[in-house]
Amino acid sequence: MEGIATVVKNAGSHYLLSPLPDWELFPAVLRGKVRLERSGATNPVAVGDRVRYELDGVASEEQPAVIKEILPRDNYLIRRSTNLSRQSHVIAANLDQAVIIVSLLFPEIKLPFLDRILVTCEVYKVPVLIVLNKVDLYREEFPEMVSAFRRIYESAGYTVLETSARTGEGIDVLRERCRDRINLFSGESGVGKSSIIKALDPGLDPKIGRISDVHLQGRHTTSLYEMYRLAGGGFVIDTPGLRGFGLVDLEKEEISKYFPEMLAVTDDCRFVPCTHTHEPDCAVKAAVDAGRISAERYNSYLGMLEEDRKFR
Ligand SMILES: Nc1nc2c(ncn2[C@@H]2O[C@H](COP(=O)(O)OP(=O)(O)OP(=O)(O)O)[C@@H](O)[C@H]2O)c(=O)[nH]1
Ligand SMILES: [Mg+2]
Ligand SMILES: [Zn+2]
């Protein structure tokens, strides 16, 4: 028998499939020659991939379904482990939304890191929702930090949702935003990705870690890519916390296209292409000077240009 199903879990060489939107999990393996797009990725099949499988009888651990073909992807996200490495890893495929989870403290946020993730989502055309989690820990004490963060990302065109997996704040709104979609949950280790999934649907049981006392960092509790079905509707993919995040291959002149607030004004730059650094009459620099583009985002952009020079 043959069928089409979606990869919902990837544990090394074993996979779990489900015929989404139905939730009936069964094991599968990759065997023989699978027709692949030439991608150079370290993992041929990713969570979210729709696959054609073959199966004799009922799938079991002893007799898993066999993945024969990966169907064309609507979209996907990849990352390079470092800028130096040519190897890339497909994070997930066929996503309706990337929910990027951050916390201002515990672990302390690194804006350039967030901006690289956002650029990657723009490159691969995956709509983004930014979730500012753990507000119970710092908003009362540092309200100006929260409003500064909001200002930076809302002025860039992103939606920022404040949540606390601990108190439940913002969780109903997030549940609504995740409904009827396939959502990737991504972000640094320890920001609360798995905790939020548990808060969205207390019937689920993703592994939740502890922040290390010494480094105030996450401990990479989640180690696999795994999709969950939310009781409220929709699907979420829990992922291991990102460490390094190498930027995808981009030409220097291209990078600013993936900063929506820069893209919006580049037509007014005198030079085409413009790197928005030394050129006269640059609309991006003018917008930064006028405070319409945030200095933090512009600095992240300059950092990416700089790396681009270093690594090729
Ligand atoms: N105070 C507070 N603590 C939280 C919140 N969300 C998560 N935590 C705590 O933060 C720690 C890490 O949470 P996890 O859900 O494991 O984080 P994660 O992002 O899944 O981490 P990795 O799986 O390592 O990538 C745990 O001790 C959680 O209890 C929150 O909103 N408020
Ligand atoms: Mg986790
Ligand atoms: Zn310019």
C-alpha cells in the first residue's frame, strides 16, 4: 500500500509520520534511494516534510513504513552551523509561521542573533511572530527595556507578543495565532519554547529544562525536532535551542532586502545597488539618523556585512 503523510518527528534514522491534519502516528524509515532535491543538507528529510511511503500491512517498530519520496516543499528553513561551514541543516519544511521566542533576561537576549534568525525567515518567506516570553521575570523591574524592544521590532514591521509560560499571560492570544497553522517554535536554549507548548496545551508533555545557575543559560533540554498537535487546533514544532546561527549565502548587496524596514526605503537611495554604508544620499542612513530605522537593527546589518567580508 502507498500513501502520503507528514513527518512529525525525526529521531536520527527513524521517523514518525502522520496523515495530517489527522493525527495517527506510525513509524517509518528511509531506505533505498529517495529522490531528493539537490540541497547539500545534512538531513535529507525534515519535520514538516510531506512524503510518499510504502507499507505492507500495519506499520510497527518491527515493520515500519518506508519513505520513498519527499514531495516538493512549499517552503523550508535551513541554517548553517557556522559561517565557515558549507553544510546546512533543514530545520523544518512547509511552515505557515515561525514563532521566534526570546526573553530579555535569563538568558540575556542578543539582538544580532535574533536578527539573523529574522533575516533567514525573510529569505525563505516564512511569516514571523516574535514572542517575548518570561515577562513575569523582568517587566515590572525594567519596563523601559520591554518598551525599547517593542519599539525596535514593531517599527521594523514585526508583531511582538508578550507572554509568560509561568503566569499564563498572552497564552490565549498565542493559541489563537497558532490555530489551523503549522508553527515552528524556534529560539535560543532556555527561552521557554517547550514551556510555552505545555502552556498552550497542558495535555502535552514536552521536556522542560532548568536554567543553569552558573551561566543563566538554557541547557539544551529539547534534543529532537518534534511536532505536536494542539488541542485548540493547529500544530507546533518544538526544536532544540539554537546555538550558532550561520547566515545563509547572501550577496552583500542582498542582505538589506531582508530587513523589511530597509527594503521599504532603498528605492530612495541615490546609488543602485547601495550597501547603505559610505554612499552619499543613502535613504537607509537618513532613516537611521532620523530614528525611523533603529540603530540596533542597523548595527546588526553592519555586523552581517562585516562577516560577509570575513568569510568569503
Ligand atoms: N519565570 C518564568 N520561567 C519560565 C518561563 N518559561 C519558561 N521558563 C523556565 O525556563 C526554563 C527553560 O524552559 P524550557 O521550556 O525548557 O526552554 P526551551 O526554550 O524549551 O529550552 P531548550 O529545549 O533547551 O531549547 C525552565 O526552568 C522553565 O520553567 C516563563 O514564562 N517565566
Ligand atoms: Mg525545549
Ligand atoms: Zn542606501
